[in-house]
Amino acid sequence: MRKWRSAAVTAAWVGVGTAAGALGAWQLATSDSGNAAHSRPLDEGAVERALAATSASASPSASPSPSSARPEPATERSTLRFTGGTATVECRKDGTVYLVSWSPSDGFHIDDDVERGPGRVARLEAEPSDDDDDDDRDDLPYEIRCGEDGRPGARVVADD
């Protein structure tokens, strides 16, 4: 009796596993997620074409006006590299700066008291990692500002 029960349990597990695999394969075959065109980022032109197709299907009577100019972005995002790391920074139309994200370089970490903005100045501090053999390196406190050209810049300031 025990051998029969063990064989039945094993057969049930094999059946469930086979059914799950078949269901997964069917779902992949019938979904759009397998389309390679959707697995890479779209460039700006592709995004605009997709948006135009969506808006055209939503309201077929609306057509874009040829005189309408493309609106300027409210912010300019760029990656800023500095000794100790990198930061993704937004320079906003009102002249303020906002730190979107930051990442330390090897051998550094970013101190927890980041002032990300928005404001006239954003601040962060790159500190040498504790496991680094070169203990002579100082902390690098940075002020990040947006210039007149709308591009961010970082400079080391005196450590408080």
C-alpha cells in the first residue's frame, strides 16, 4: 500500500510540474513580451511615433497643428562625474538643481546627509571607504550648481 501511495504522489507532482511548464510556455508564446522590439529602450523618435499613434487612435478628429512648436523640457537631466562618484542631476528652468540619484566610485561611499534639492545648491560628500588601504585621503564635500548654460557643475568645498 505504501509503495502505491508513494508512486501516486510522485505521479501527481510530475503532472503538476508538466502542467505548469506547459502553461508557462503557452503564456510566453501568446504574449507580446517575447517581441524583441519591446525589450530595448526606445529612442526619442520612436517614442514620438508611439505617442502620435496613441493620440491619433484616441481622438481621430484631432490632428497636430503644424504651427505648434515642440515644448522645451522643464528640466535638463545629465550625468555629472566627480572624484568619488557620479550623480544624475536635473537643472530646472527656475535655475534650481535636483540630485536624482548618485553612485560612489570604487573605494568611496557617499555620506548619508545628501542635500538633494531642489535648491540653488545641492550637496553630497564622497568619503574614502573604510576598507581602503590609503587612509591619507580626505573626504570630498561637493556643492553642485547649475550654470548659466543649464549644465551642472560640481566643486569641492571646505569640509564643515
